[in-house]
Amino acid sequence: MILCRNYKRRCLGRMKKHIGDLSLLAGLPQDALCHYTIALEQLRIISDPLWLAAAIEGLCAASIALSSTPVSRNFKSLILPINAARATSMVLNGMGNDIDEAKFRNTPPLNEEEIVESLFEVLRLYNRVRI
């Protein structure tokens, strides 16, 4: 039973990380931040270092896209119309209703210090992975 639960969490965490990547590519960094946060919670529980590191990288990228630097302001002008993209507000929970995505919708982006700390954690996690 525990293996089944861990497998479910691994699949859910990896799926949320992938949806976060797609959201970031679609120009929806706030949605990506939400999906990456859910992925982090699931992947930390089961200790999946490679995907956890990738989710943290995505979280940092989404935070940078949401920051108020001049570069991100230029980036926001290229974003797809938010209302059109959110019109399909489908909850992609796929593995059951055990995650309340509403509490992750207003996740604040990481500040610069948190981004640097997170990227150090990413390096440590990548060092744990054996190829």
C-alpha cells in the first residue's frame, strides 16, 4: 500500500512539474508557480531528487518572470492574454481530489535571496543523482 501511495505521489509531482513547465512556456508564470509549488510538496515527500531539482529550477524561473525587473516587464508584454488562457480553468488533478489547488493559487514569487538559496539546493540535489 505504501508503494502505491509513493507511486501516486511521484506521478502527481512529476505531472505537476510538467504542467508548470507548459504554463511557463505559455506565458502564465503565476499558474506555473502554483504547479511547481504542488510538485515540490509531492516530490519532497518521496525524495525524488532529479525531478525535485527540476521543479525548484522552474519555481525560480517563474519567480524571475513575475519579478518587477525591467526585463520581466518586457516579457510580460509578450504573454498571451491571461483571460483567454484562464477561460479553460480545468483542474488537472488526475490522481484524485486529495490536493486543494485553491490554496496554491496566490503563491508569492521567491525574492532574490530565496532564488539564490534555491539554486544552491538544486546543485546539491543534482550532486545526489547518479547516472
